[in-house]
Amino acid sequence: MPADLKGMLQADKKVLMAWNDITPLARNEFICWVIDAKKPETRAKRILVARDKLTRGERRPCCWIGCIHRPANLPARP
């Protein structure tokens, strides 16, 4: 787990509880989505978006299909 993402999760109990409630595959998708960012500002934005999504109860980062953990036979999530 990247230190910046871990720090965000540990800073907010509600977000950490939501993180612990999602599946390991969903966690991996969030991690991959964050580390896939090429620019530091994009990575920082994705961490903020992840916090927002988890706070609202969303269980996946987005429709991003770049995660190596997503089985090839599953379609992208809308």
C-alpha cells in the first residue's frame, strides 16, 4: 500500500471502515488506480477522489480497466 494512500485512510475513521468493508479485489483496484497516475498532481487528486468515493459508500474507483487484478472476462464498471 502506498504511504500517501495509507495516510489518507488512517486520517479518517469512516473512510478506513469503508476501506475495510470492501473486497480485497476492490482495494487492489483503488491501489492500482492511484499508483497508475503518471503525475504527482493526478495521484493526489485520485487519493482525494478515493476518499470521497469511500465516504459515499462507493466500492470501486471508477470504470478504469487498467487494474491487473481485474479478471479479463469481466466488463468495465460504469
